[in-house]
Amino acid sequence: MDFQHIIEAVGRYMDFAGVAVMVIGALVSIPMALRGYQPKRASGLAPFSPYRSYRQLLGRSILLGLELLVAADIIRTVAVTPTFESVGVLAIIVLIRTFLSFSLELEITGRWPWQKEQKPDAGERLRSNS
């Protein structure tokens, strides 16, 4: 096996891992949402409905899967066939997947990835502790 075949195989495995994370995440999220899973940042707030919990859990698994798929594309494109055309196609794919990732992050957390998490004010902390 030469270097190109090894890199292609690694890229395929990364693609498989990305898809597997999304599929397994979708399946595992169902019972977690039905059991009333609440993310840490939602503690002290009104509990999410099972639908909202499922959307958050599913969104997180899709985000992780997208990251793995982008890594696979980068590995295959840059290491195997670094032509201007393949790098251009990679750039477009990465832009689309990055836009999807930002959209999912906004949907899950309610803020952009570069925004800091808002700290609850003193009144909200007192209400959640009582």
C-alpha cells in the first residue's frame, strides 16, 4: 500500500465515523429526551419538553459528525490531490459545513459560537437555589 491509498482509507474511515456519530446520536437522543435529559446550562430554568431536548441532543451529534466529515475532506483533499480545483471544491464544502455548524450552534445554545455564555443575574441564582 502506498501513501495515497493509506490517506484515502483514513479519509473513508473518518467519513464513516462522521456518519456513524450522526446516526448513533439520533438514536441515542430519543430515549435520553424521553427520560427528560436537561443540558447543564438549562439547570435552574423551566425544563425542556422532550421535543426540545431531542432537538438539542440531535443538533449536538450532527455538529460532531460535521466536524469529522470536514476533517475527512481536508485529509483527502490536501494530502492526496492538492490541485487548485480540489482545494477550491474543499473550500466550498468547508464553507457550507461551517455555515451549517454555526446555524446548529445558534439553534442549540441560542448564541453564536464566538459569544460568551451569559451568566445568570443574582436574582435568578437566588430563585434557582431556593
